Amino acid sequence: MKVEIIVDDKAEDLHVLVTCRRLTPEIEKLMEMLRMMDRQLTARKNGEIYLVDISEVIYIESVERKCFVYTSTEVYESDFRLYELDNMK
């Protein structure tokens, strides 16, 4: 993996670009950590990926080595372990 940081005093906003051959679980975790900066969580439901606002999360639990994220209306599955999500706060 190659990481490159370009400091540009003319940049108006933070821009993160990830170039890869395919989307892997590691890249999805990287995306998740970046999204946590904006207080969003990437989670799956019915094979699709959703962005869930942290403010909407009621609780998170781990069942049979899977991590589930609960809102008032939906249940999602996270690729992260419970301790990883806890460390991100």
C-alpha cells in the first residue's frame, strides 16, 4: 500500500482519493474510518451498503461473531468488530 499526502494551501476542502483494482474488506474498513470522521457508519443490509448517521444509532451488539447496528427503524450489519467500533469514538 502506498500513502501519499499532498499539502496544498490553495485547497478549499479535504479530498481523499483511493485507487485500487477492486473493493476489498480492508478498503471498506479504511472508508469506514474516514466516514467516522464525519460521524457516519458504513453498514450493510440486504447486500447493500448504507451510510448511517451515528446520531441515529440506538445501540450496537455482537451476536455469533457478527456486529449489528440498530436504529429506531432498521437493523444493519457492520464489518467491524464491536471493540473496533468502540475504539473509533
